[in-house]
Amino acid sequence: MSRKYKIHDQEDLHFLTYAVVNWVDALSRPQYKDIIVESLAHCQREKGLLLYAWVIMSNHVHLIAKAQGGNKLEDIMRDHKKFTAKAMVKAIAGNHQESRKEWMMPLLHKHDGSIHFWQHDIHPIWLRSPEVIMTNLNYIHMNPVKAGLVDEPHDYRYSSAKAYAGMPAILEVEVLQ
């Protein structure tokens, strides 16, 4: 993680953003987004991740989250990003219908052959006031609307907006009041 961006309190609420290298739209297909969803669910079950809000866009992810049970949020996110980077590159490489594969694959590897799917930073913002929390929550849920993907936040499958609208969602969240 960069020295510029730090998680100040490992067990306190943070707004996190992580993006694909070069902002490549590598997450445009549902099967790729599902890898992230499954990994976040695993982190919730096994690693102490408390998820309050989330959205997966075509080239980046936003979360409002914190760690529990003595776990460190930066460790959870490191493991999540490492796992999803490998799984994503494997999924893209193995997808025979991926028309952008030849263009994307060189962008997702370093010169030494190692994977470089995610940008290094997670750009944490420590959420310490109700106003800042609500601003970031609304930002997350409005992201797909502003991108023109849906008319209403709760219509976007890869977001916690459904949970906040009282509808079944693909990931459980702790709803902020």
C-alpha cells in the first residue's frame, strides 16, 4: 500500500476505492464482477470484513467497510485484491468469448510476468462523521446512475443499493442509519 494513503484505525469505518490498472474496463462482464462479489462474501465469512456499502463499476470498486474481531482492514483488502487479481486474469485468459483479451492481457501483467490487475492504492477515507458517511454512501449508490447504467440506484445488481431499498441483494450489508 502506498505511503500516502493509510487506514488510520483498522477497526473503524472507511470509504475505500480500488481500480484496475490504467482504468481498463476489465469488470464490464457479469462473470468478472461475480469474482469480486464471491471474494467479498468470503472476506465477510472468514476474515472479519464488515461491509456497509459497495458498488462494482466497469473499472473500479467502492466500499464502505471496517474490520472486526481484531482483524486489520488493510490485511483483508490486501488478501482480497491479491485473490481477485489472480482469479480475474485467469477468467479473462480462459474466456474464449472475450473479444478484448489480446488488448487487455499485456496491460494486466508486469514485465517480469507477475500479475498487475489492481492499482496499488485503496484510497481510504476515514469516515468519522454522519455527514461524511452519508455523502459517501450516496456517492456509492449513485455511481451507476451517473454512469447511465440504470435510472434508479436499486436497479443496479452489483451494488448495495438494493439492501438499502429493503430488497434482496447479492451481498449482505450492515445498513447504515
